[in-house]
Amino acid sequence: MQKVIRRTALARNQAQRKAIRAAKDAQREELKDTLRQRFAFNRMEIDNIRAERQRRREDWMRGPLAPQRDAGFDGKSFGALSPQAMNPPAIPKHLRRKYINFAPGDRVCIMKGKDKGNINEVIRVDASNETVMVKDLNMADVHFPEWLSEQYGNKNPFQTVNLPIPMDDVRLVVALDDPTTGLTRDVLVEHVYGGEPILEREQGVDIPRHTRYIAGENIEIPWPRSEPPTFKDEAWDTLRMEVETPTWLPSLQSAPFPASVLDELRNKFSKYRTRHDPEWVEQKRMEDLRREYLQSRSLLTPKGELMAMIQAKKQERLETQRDENGNMIMDDQTAGFIESFMKEKNAAATKSK
């Protein structure tokens, strides 16, 4: 018994080590993929800036002889960014921040870029890549394929859209009361942290469940008000009355499924099935024939005959220890031990009373 327990523990520990190693390998591959996407995204931005600087210097050097760049085959998309600029690479789940302290409706101030110092409202928060979109800020022309523009009915080859901004490049703007003057003024919050209490939100609301505070002051920052979406009943929707109407009542007198359905739900090679596929029956028949053949070959040798005789005697001895119902008969030594144990237990219980 100790050997069985030891083997089980060793197998369990080995399986745990394999699972931990596989999880680490998956995280490492995910990190490599993320870094590869991040480098490609940064390279695209650097190439765009470098090409624009070269064109600007060339235009300044040539003066009136500068080429007309917004003409030719690439004239329609000149000055527009690639659609990849709208999709920054995602951050692995194990590297993301625990609390997202931004929500649609917050007022934020941009700290980097061409719109540095401008304040406006957040219209979208993406937790997968930890970016936000600010209303009417960080706008850029993005070139879209012709088939995509035609699908949305746009005639221009490019559109002016909001580009995502990293969360580290924006700061929350909170209205606080000045204790000295008593006036309410906007305060730029440098550090915000999230924590308890964790609250329940209505279905369809994008506001996080945690509570956010100003670091160092422990002042709670209220979340913006968000109304749950209103759903309109359509003709193809299922009525609630039809969903809640019971169509089947469980009973102990009948099975929940017919026997044929139970056979289909069970495993194809389950021993509890009453009806099997022809290939399964043929496979079992071949296994029986192979077992009989191996037994016939083993009986040809003296060793095989001896092992078969030992197994037969062992099986016969086990059968003699069973009663008419097939249960094992307890020997006199075990019965005497149980009887003496019960007597001692009853005597101890009588003394305690």
C-alpha cells in the first residue's frame, strides 16, 4: 500500500511540474509574440517620422523645385497613416495592470504628443492594450482600402479618426473643492490606485467594479455616470413566458432520456452501452481471438502451464471465500478482532456514562 501511495504522489508531483513548465513556456512565447508586435508597431511609427523629416528637408532644400507629392498613384493616400496605427499590440494577461482606473466619460489631460496639455472626455477604453481614446484629440488621417470605404459609403480614400493613447500618457482631471477658498477647481491627478470596495454594476455598463482613489490623499474619485443600454424587443426575440414555461418534469418512474439517446451520449467504447457500433464489436472480437491465441501459445511451455495452474488455483481459492451472493466471507480472525474492538468500545462508553 505504501508503494502505491508513493507512486501516486510521485506521479502527481510530476504532472504538476509538467503543468508549471508548460504554463511558463506559454507565457514566454506570448511575451515574445507581444514584443515582436510591439517592435513592428514602433518601427512603423519611427519610419513614418523619419520619412516625413526627409521629405520636409528635401522640400526646404529644393524650394520651388520641390516635387508635388500629393499626385500620382500614391497621391490619394499621401500623408495618411496605415490602419495598423489604430490597433496597438495587445499586452499579455499576466503583464496587465490589475485595475483600470479609466472609464468612458472621464475627463483626462494628454501629457505627450501634439495635443499635449489639452483636456477632453474619454470615449473608449481598451484594457487589452491599455489605451484610451479621447474625444476630438489625437486625430489623424488613416488610409483605408477601397473595398472598406465603399462598404461604409465613404468616397474619400482616408478618414480622420481618433488614435489610441497609452494610459501612461494621460492624467485624470478631477473637480475638487479648495479647502481655503471653498471654490471647486479642476485638479490634475498624477497617481491613482484602485481597491476595495468591489461593487456590483448593472448589465451592459462599462464602468469597472472597483473603487479608485487619489494616491497619498486617499480621496475617492467617483466614476462617471453611465446609463445601461436600452434593448428593444424585436419580432424574432423569444418571449420570456415561453422560456419560463416548464416543458418537462423530472420523475423517478421514467428515465430522462430514452435508452437509445443514453447510448449516443455515452462514450463510443463505454462498457455501459447496450448497443455498440459494428466496428467496436469487430474490434472486441479480434481482441478475444488474440487473447485466446496467446493463451494457447503460453500453455505449450512448462512455464506457461505452471503459471496457468497457479492462476487457476488462486481463482478457485478466491471463489471458495465468497458466499452465495458473491460477497467475500470474513475469516474468524478478522471477525474476532472486530468483536473484541466493539466490546472494548461499548465498555468505554458505559464507563464514561
